[in-house]
Amino acid sequence: MQQLMTEEIAKTVPRLYGQDGAEDPTVYAHYFSCVNGWDWWLLEFDGTDEAFGLVEGYDDELGYFSIKEMAEL
């Protein structure tokens, strides 16, 4: 099983609200599911589990997602 949030990634990703208001925010990781075709584009991270970014699934939206829940899938 792959580690979705390595120490290297966690050190570089801004904390939640760190890119709030940025005109062109930086994406730090791209996660995807081969099962359902969803994509998650990581923009911010709380340092433990909660992440914020673009979620492309049924609809495209900015929102929060759990790294732990993604790893369990």
C-alpha cells in the first residue's frame, strides 16, 4: 500500500487557509482512484489528516477531504 501523505509532501504543503485568496494556488499532490475515476488535487493540509483542494467527481468543487479515509479505500 502506498503512503498518500509522505513527510516530504507534508513539509511543503501550506497549512489550511495558507493559500486562501490566492489567484493561482499551487497544487502539491494529485490523488486519483482507478475504481471510481475521481481526482483530488491537494492545495492545503492541516498537518495530521484533513486536506483541502479541488475534488473532481460527480461535480467539480473545492472542499475538504480526509487523507486517512482515502488510504482506507
